[in-house]
Amino acid sequence: MSKQNQPLKPAAGNRRVEQGAQSRARLIASARALFEREGYAATSTEALLAATGLTRGALYHHFRDKKDVFVAVCEAVHQDLSAAIDGAVQDIADPFEQLVAGALAWIDAISCPGPCQVLLIDGPSVLGAAQWAALDDRYGYRQLRAVVGEVLTAMVPQGEGLSVLQVDVTAAALNGAVNELALWLARQASQGDASARQQARNAAQLALRRLCATLRLPPT
């Protein structure tokens, strides 16, 4: 085979980038398992290194500290939750039903022990209110706000405008209620048998529908 016809080999620099990305992904996956199972405070840097087999130098090559690793884990969990919402609403055209289905998918996913531990229990205290809210906005709140805007717009009398403030405050109130409902469901899921957990989920779904139904009330 002539040199012209030989397959090109990946450059050494590209291999290093690929290896670095794989190392980072492995670290995030291992850290996620630990943070979800043990919680942030109980997970030491030494435990992260032992779980991944990486050296301390490799860890600090990718992340500044344990908190920086936790941020990456939060983003990974948020991405999974966003995918769950997208899957739940992809075949639904009605904005109100999109709102209910998306919120229920979020509650189902985030009330599982691992995601609940990372995002609802540890997240606010580890990241602080501003950084936690920024992540929430990037991965979930924007979707919620958009569909809330559609639902409210449909209820505004023709010719009347809907202010940004009205959409913002309604979406914020609903977002807080959804997160609290997820925490409640997580507590219920940790108790009782499968039948009791299903009853709790049914109750959560009914409460969510009642809450969302208030968006359809005529404005006063």
C-alpha cells in the first residue's frame, strides 16, 4: 500500500484530548455514584480517587476541588432530568398537558434517592442559592417558564397583554411547589411498601394537576 492510500492515524494531541475526556467522564460517573449514595459531606477526595483509580494530579487536572467535581455531577444529573422531561412531552401538543406531563416527569426523576440527594438536599447548601438557581434555570426552569407562558397566554382575554413579570412570578411559584412536592414524594418513597409508594405518587400527581389547573383560572 502506498503512503498516499494508508489510513490516517489520529494525531498524538487528539489522542490526549480523547483520553482526557474519557478520564473526566469516568471521574464524574464515579463521583456521581458516591455523591448520590453517600452525600457530599461524607464523600472524601480520597474516596473519589479510590473509586476512579486516578491520581490526585489527574483529579486536579480536571477539577479545582471536590466542589468543582460536585458541580459537574449536578450538571450530569440535570441533563438526565431534562432528557426525561423532553421524552415525556415530545408527543403532546397542548401546552397545559405539556406542563403537567413535564412537571410530573421531573418529580418522578428527581424524587429518586440519588438525584434527590444531589440536587435537592446537597445542592442548595453546597453551591449556594445563586449558583444552584443558575443551574436550575439552565436545565429545567427555562422549559417550565416557556410552557407556563403559553398556558397563561391562552387565558388572557384577547387584546390584553401578558407581562413578563406575571410569567416570571407564576413560573417561580410553580417551580418551588414542584421541588417541594418532589421532596415530599422522596420522603414517602423511603417509607412503606410498593403499594404505599404508588399511592403517594398518585396523590402527588393529583396535587400537581390541581396546582397546574389554577393557571387556567380567568385573571382577575
